[in-house]
Amino acid sequence: DAGVIQSPRHEVTEMGQEVTLRCKPISGHNSLFWYRQTMMRGLELLIYFNNNVPIDDSGMPEDRFSAKMPNASFSTLKIQPSEPRDSAVYFCASSPLRVQGFETQYFGPGTRLLVL
Amino acid sequence: AQTVTQSQPEMSVQEAETVTLSCTYDTSESDYYLFWYKQPPSRQMILVIRQEAYKQQNATENRFSVNFQKAAKSFSLKISDSQLGDAAMYFCAYQQGGSEKLVFGKGMKLTVNP
């Protein structure tokens, strides 16, 4: 089975430009998560969706960040305008919908973003 | 808010030896789950092992086992017969019962020496 797919794997852009990161979750998974990893702050949850609906976006740093999930097999994380401090590795993860207990999150390979 | 602390930023171990990675967490909840994830140089986050707080028995997965001390809020990972492929960043993570949110520690870099 294909795992979580993220694109692009690397992105270099200039400050002020729009950046769009893409994620395809594992088929059949109904929960999708976006994380950001930096040296200073470690791995942080930005937002997550259940059944394509955003549930918690309290981790989104500011209005420059937005995320969408138009269907069960695709999500985007957009930064507009981008700033150098947005440079990080962005991970997408998916899991089966949690009914009770917990469900393991499976991570994609990440997108390394560098904003110059 | 729950926090996860990995106090050792780096460790090293000789191949075939055993190493223990420490993790402590802070929570007032009784229902939660704990995880260890591995991040090799490829950056992929890979689940190593997980533990339900209500289970007294420590989880094991082949060469990986945990020492879960609920009262002490400690969740250490033991790697037996260390292999070169175990070299990676290791992250401890906490998930509160009833929530999908994972809270990660800052990670620890493990080096395996041949």
C-alpha cells in the first residue's frame, strides 16, 4: 500500500511568494494532520481534519497560513506571503478515523521548505 | 497543557549493545497514550512502539521495549542488540484520550557506533 504522499519534497522560494504544499493521505484514512518541524520548536501540530472538515486549527501560526481538504484524498497547506521564518519541514500524516481509543498516525516524507 | 520532555539531546551506543532513551511527560489526565517515533536521515517519521496508559504491561516490539512508569510519568525506550540502522532521531509523543492531537518531545539523536 502506498503511504502518505507529499509534494514537493523540497521547495525553495523567495520571501513574499505563495507556497502550496500538497498531501495525499493513505486510502481509507479519514483523519489528516499537518505538522511543522523546526529546530527551535520541534514538531508542532498546525491543523487537522476529520472527514475533510477542519477540527482544530489552533496551531496555525497566523493568517498567512491556510489549509484545505476538498476531498478525502487531497489536502493543501498554503502560505501567502511566505517569510524566511516559515522555513521548516512540513509533514502530513493520516490515520483512520478515531472512534474510541486511539489510531496510529502515519507520516509522509515531509516537504523541506526554504524561504530566502 | 501536556508537555513531553526528552532531557538527553544525544546518545551513542555500540553496535549489538543495549541503550535506553528517556522520556517524561506531564499530564493530569488518566486516559492517554504514549508513542515512540523514529526519524532516520530520510526524515520519514516511523512509529516504533506505542503504549496505552491503562495497560500495566509494558509494550514490546521485537528489539524495542518500553519501561512505562505511570506514577512517575516516565516512558523510556529500550533498544536491545542495537543495529546501525537504529541510528536516527527518536521522538517521544503523548496523546490524550479522546483527542487526535499528538504532543511531541524535542527529540534525541541516537548514534550507533560499529
